[in-house]
Amino acid sequence: FDYLGATCPSLLLEPSRTNLLEQSEYFGDSYWTKTNSIVSPNQTISPDGTLNANKYTLNATSARSIISTGVLSVGTVYTTSVFVKYDSVKYFYISNAGAGAYRIVFDIENGTIVSNGSSVTSSKIESYGNGWYRCSAVFTAAYTTLYFKLSPNLNSATFTNTTDFGYIWGAQVEASATYETSYIPTYGVSQTRALDYCRGAGDVNTFNSTEGVLYLEIEALADDSTNRRITISDGTNTNRIVTGYNANSNQIFYLIIVGGSTIASGSYTTTDITDFHKVAIKYKVNDFALWVDGVERHTDSSGAIFAADTLSKMQFTQGSGSGLNFYGKTKEVIVFPTALSDLDLAILTGATTYN
């Protein structure tokens, strides 16, 4: 198919968040308490491509090896995350207390979650390449101290030797959060990242109002049952093409409103919206469709379309420019000026076989 439309590059759109930790990278600082642990800075390349990651060596044969700091407030919900890399110590713990209910165990050799304590809301381990994993957990603090621990054994404090080690870098603690956001480095004080915006892209010359396709490759930061929208509109909610995630778990939806009336709408429930999915919305008079990952998921064959030169901007929010902001990752956003064929849409959204 021919592409003659508008395109938007890769974006990571996130809410304002604060890393409450004052030293996110230098674990050798006195901000971090080392218990039966030796931390050596600048020992290997970190996920940011710099020689600034710490070697974390166990230093006991019959006691736990821990790195900790008292950054939490009891009763507050936190998302804690940190980058770790395997060398000779397989298990990594994030904990708020010695009790198992407040402990998450990760296998950093194989990139899996071993167990979640009963008081842990959720956890995740994500590969960042070169052996690095970002381990994260959401929990309500029962104590003020945050613990990181490497251990060669599950549920045991006894080590076979004192030369076992791994690597650690880039810790983050976010309050009142339900998922981790991109890493915010700190060097002596906590840091806040401002809200990211993508609003008002394009004009009436960019978009064909009478027919076209809005294509996106998107990934949600979390399946948190909130509405997150990407729109092409006239700057109001009266005329708009809408897609994104709605309040139902793992659901991608589309909505087309012309002159204040809903002309077409539909949805598709995926297995996991925190994976990337290819989405296309086709719009043309009496011809509307939602495609996801190579398959037509919803169609509507009746309805009017916008008058020429109606659509004037793309926004990662409502058509009116406020509310239901889209927080997530995008590899690509493209607007095609014609309503593509089914074969073109199957190819565009990633199908590998066609009938």
C-alpha cells in the first residue's frame, strides 16, 4: 500500500512522578545501610550504557546480606523498582520486612518471579538486555525500611562462600503508584519528573476528514482499568476519532463521533495490554473497522463521516485537550489519508498469513 499520511515517532508518555530515594545509583553512599554486604561502584556497564553499576558482594556465611534504607511511610502504597544483574547469586529479594508477607523473590538468572508475599499487590521482572532485569513490586508499607537482598538460596541465610556477587543499579521508589514509570536518577536529593505531553499535532492539511486510517503500535504501562485515549479531532469532543484503553481489563477500543453523535464504536480484549499491539481504525462513510494484531475485531457498515477539513489535530488525550490522558509507550503512530483495503490492514497490523 502507499503511504501519504502523517506520522508521529516513538514516545513514552507518563504522569508526573517522584523518585523518593536520594541516592538511586551509588549504593556505596551512607544513605544505604550495608549489612553483611560489600558494594563496589563502577564495576560494569549499567542499562544507561555507562560504567557506573555496583558490584554487590555477599560478606557473611551465616547471616543475611542486605542493602537497606528507611525511606517509606507506614500505610502508604509504593512502587519500588531496581535494576539487577546475575553473576553467581541467583535470587534477589525486595522486602519491607523480614516476614514473608512483605517479600518478593526474583530469579535473576532466568528472569522469573519466584514468589509474592500475601501483602504484595503486584510484581514484575522485565529484561533490559545484557543480563539486566528491572525488578519491581507494589505494596503498602507496613514498616519504614526498604530492603534489597541477594541470596544463593531460597529462604535461607546460609551462604556457601563470601565471594558470591551480583550487580545492582538504578533504584526507584514512587508513592501512591500502581506501576513503575521510567527510571528517574537521583544524586543526593529526590527528583520529580514533570508530566509528559503530546498535544495538538497536525492541522487540517495533515488529516483527511472524509476517510482514512489511524494506525498505532502501543503498549500500556499497566492494566489499571483506567481510560487512556489518543484522538484525532477538531479540538472538541463533538468531532473525533478515539482509540486507546478503556476501563475494562486488557481492552482496546475505538469510538467515532460526528457532530456529537456516536457513529461507530467497538472493542477487543487482548491477553495483555502491557505488551505491544498493532491497532488500526478505519473510517469512511458506511465503512468503519477496528483491526488489532492482523485481525479485524469490529466493523460497522452504516454511518455518516466528517465534512472536509473538520479534523485538525492529534492528541494523546480527549478531543477537547484535557482528561483521560494516554500514558504508555508508542513505537509508531501513522495517519493514512485513505481507507485501506482489508489486505492492507492485515499486513499493516501484523498478520503473517492471509486468506
